[in-house]
Amino acid sequence: MLTHYCDAGNRPRMTGKTSPDGKIVEFEFLDVAGSTQYGHMHHAVFTAIDVNHHSEEWTFLKGISRSRTL
């Protein structure tokens, strides 16, 4: 379970699933506390690159438009 404390003034929760090799954790939107008037984080992917590095990909949803942050 991931809770994102968003600058948009809400707290979306996401459930996570790990890839078979354990290197990727993908989080899917579950629900949100607070207003979604200004949008909310809807999806996230954490990828282990090596023991000291990882990458993150976040998807922000506002209305019907999505934006991705790498």
C-alpha cells in the first residue's frame, strides 16, 4: 500500500504488485481522501536499477488528461 501526500491537497492510496523478478513494483489507484478538483496521483512504478539506484514513474490524473513524471 502506498499513500501519496499530494501538493494538490489530497491523499491517494495505491495498491502495489511486484514483478516476478522483484525489480519492479507497480502501484494502481485504489481510492483518495480529499478533493480531486486539482487532480491526483493515479499510478506509480518503482524500478530497481542496482543496489544503489532506482527510477520512479508517476502518473498524475486531472479530469481526463494524464501527465507522466519520470
